[in-house]
Amino acid sequence: MPPSSIDSWLRTIAFSLLATLVEAKYPFSSSGPKATLRDEDSVSFDPLGVAAVLGNPRADASAAKLYVQYDRDTFHWPHTSQIGGTLPAMQMLVEYVTSGLPSKSLSAPIKMCAKYITMIPVRSDFVFRELPLDFSNVWLNGLIGFRSGDINPGNDFMVIYIDETPNDIDKMAKARRARLQKDPGLGWWMAARLTLYLLILVNGAMILGAMLIGILAADIWAFTLFFLYGSHWIASALITFLPMVQVSTPRIDENKTPRYAAYERPEGGTVIFKGPKENMEAWARTTWKYEPTAIKSMLHVAFMTTGALAAFSSIACMVNMRGYMQLAFLAVLVYATVAEIVATKISRWLQTKAKGPVPHALLTDNEKRTQGIISATVAIQPVCRLEAFNWIDMGLLPDMPAFSAMQVSLAEINAYQRKVEEEGVPGSGGEKDALRASLEPYYEKYQTRACEKAEKGKEGEAKLTARRETDALAERLVEQMRVAVDQWIRDMPVDEGGLMTPKSDKLVK
């Protein structure tokens, strides 16, 4: 066949195919896509129903807060029917069934709450090497997570004074209520507390309304789903006012001796907790306990069973109910999820407000680590001042003559500071200069002590080398001491009589 004939034949086939494609009718060729809601009589299961029982860490934490209700004297935590909100109840029910003995099931609430205790490793001058962070001290999170300085985050220091512990819950609750009543923003506190109640009431109203619509629409699937969720909501609402788990702290002997614990943050910076021995030990030994009564046991079982049934019905019922009821269920989940986030923000603000001012001092932008150490020992307010803090034994400074002598000299300066603060000195410029000059002998004594420690046991060239190295480091540390003392003098307020004294809220707190 000649080439011209082949070309004509191929052209004919190509035109025929194009004509066929043009005439073909595809599903979307003549009109746009349309969304339709499925309405079937058959029973089926759909992955969309799984959205209600997806794993959600926030839902687990919300259930734990519901069971503890640590701040119930200030506000009540609302547990909403958010995404994954029924899983904690089902997990506790599984724990109950698999425990073997009914008595072992009592630990299920404790296990649920214990997942949200963060044990931070510390170096302390008492026996404990970990301190718990949980719902009872959320106010600490903002202080521990302070923003690092721009120079060297590893040289930053945050000193926090622990002025109360859960050793006496009733006493703490009374103090918090008194604090809030004196606060000029009492109206905001009441509004925030009312908002938390409103969030959970709206959640219940949405579930109840959807259940009534299911009855009117004769939709048995929708009625079953919202009835079970409504039952779980009622159990949660009752537990809100009758917490299952209590904070347990053993009675600690009264001891006001200052104790310290240092936490080195992975992101840089050191947090140092200071407080009386009784407060620090009570904090370290704080746990949770579950002591069931008849009413508590009934509510606990109701919470577990209704939650588990609601979780199962989420998958079985959602796809089989009418389309608008499916949308209503998704609206409940979305609302409850957003409400939990809002409740978290409000509860943190309320707890911090009820706690009141926390004595603390933040030292950032330190070029040298010793600069922050000396400032934390000398320059900050007396209540946070790290007196008698053994930096070497804590492993925060190397055991070198200059540093061991520095600790002794800082203790002497602290003793002099206490004497001045108790007696008070005139706040005139000349008196401040005289106060600075009175500390010069301490610096000279420190340098002599440091060099003697460095030379001890050495002879000849080794002795001279040790002295030169120690003397250079001691000079730098003396300058840092002078800067810290100047800061201490500048921050000391002057009272009405013209005396510099720390007996004011500014310096004490």
C-alpha cells in the first residue's frame, strides 16, 4: 500500500475517534456535581462514625480533670462530649473487666489521672529527686516555661518560692476564696466561672434537643445515639459536683528550714525551687487517692457504662440515621471540642488568679553562668534569695578553689545583707556609697581565700600557675559581686522615714 494511502487511512481513523469522544456523555459533562444525603433503610456501618471515637489526648485530660476537680472551691471543670470524649470511660470499663477482682478496679480512676502527672527530675538538698506537676499546680507551667534570653539560654535562672502546698486543702481553699473576694476584678471571676457552667449546659441542651428531634422524626437511630450521649452527659455533670479522686498529702512535721531543688530545662536555663522544708516535702509526696462511697461507686459505674455504650453507638447509629441528624451530631462534637479549648484557657486564668502573686525572680541575658548565680544569691528579693545554696554539691558548678571560696564569701555577704535589711540604713546617696564601700573587705577576703585554696598542697611552678589562674577568675567573680550588690542597693526601697528597708511588697514579693 502506497504511503499516501496509509496517511489517508490513519487520518480517517483519527477523525472518527475524535468524533466519538466529542459525542461521548460523561457524568459531569452536562451538569455540575450535586451533593446528596443518603437515605436508606438498610443497616450499615460507615467510617465517618469513627470520628466520634478518635483518640484525643485532650479528651483524656478532660476526663481526668473531671474526676479530680482540684479547683472546685474556685470553679468546676466541665467535661464535654467532644471528639474522643467517651473513650476514657470505655478504657476504664475495660480496666474494670480485665482487672480480675472488683477491688482492683478501684485503681482505674487513679491510673487515668496518673497519666497526667509529669515528674520533673531535680537535684535537691533533700531526699527527693523528682517533683510532680499536675492539675494542682498548673500555675507553675508559665514560670517554668519562661522565655530564654538572647545571649545564652544555658545561663538563665528562674527562682520560684513555694509558699504553699496541698498539705491543708481546706486552708488553701479558704485563702483562695479570700484572695478572689479582695480582688477588684471579682466581676470577671464570676463571669468566667459562669461561662464554664454555660459551656456544659449548652452541650447538654444540644444533646437533649437532638434527642427530641429524633423522637419527632421517628428516627430510632438518632434517638438511641443522643439518648446514650445524654445519659453520659448527665453522669459527667453529676461527677462535676462530686469529684471521684482527691489529692492526698501525708502530714509533714512543721519545719521552716529553707530547702532547694534545681531543675535544668532541656531547652536551656535552670529553674530553682525554694521553700520551707515542710512545703517542699509535702509537694514531693503529693499523690491522689480514690475512696469510693455508695454514691461515688454508682456514678463511677454510670460514667463508664454510658460512655462505653455511647462510643459503640457512635459507629452503629450515625450512618443509619437521617442526614440532618448526622449533621446535628457532628455539630455537637465540634462545639464540645471548641468548648473544651475555651474552658482550658478560662480554667488556667482562674487558677492563676486564685493562687495570687507567686514570689519569683527571672535572671536572663547573663554572659557568664556565674553572673546569674551571684545575682540569684545577692541581688534578688530576700524571699527568693538563694542563701546557703550549695552550687558545687548540686552539680551546678565545678569543684574549683575559686568557686568553693565564692560560696563561703556569698554566705558572708548574705549575712551582712540580712543585718542591713533588719536595721535599715539612710537612703541618701552618700549612705549608699558607704554601704558599697563597706563590702570591699569581703571581696579582698574572698580573693585571698581563693588563692590560698588554689595553692594548698602545691609547690614551685605548679603553685604559681594555680595562683595566676585562680586570681584571674577571682577578679572576674569580684566584679560580678559588685554588680549584684549595686543591684541589691538600687532595688531596696526607701520607707517614709528615709530608711532603705526590704519590708515592702515590692521586695518581699
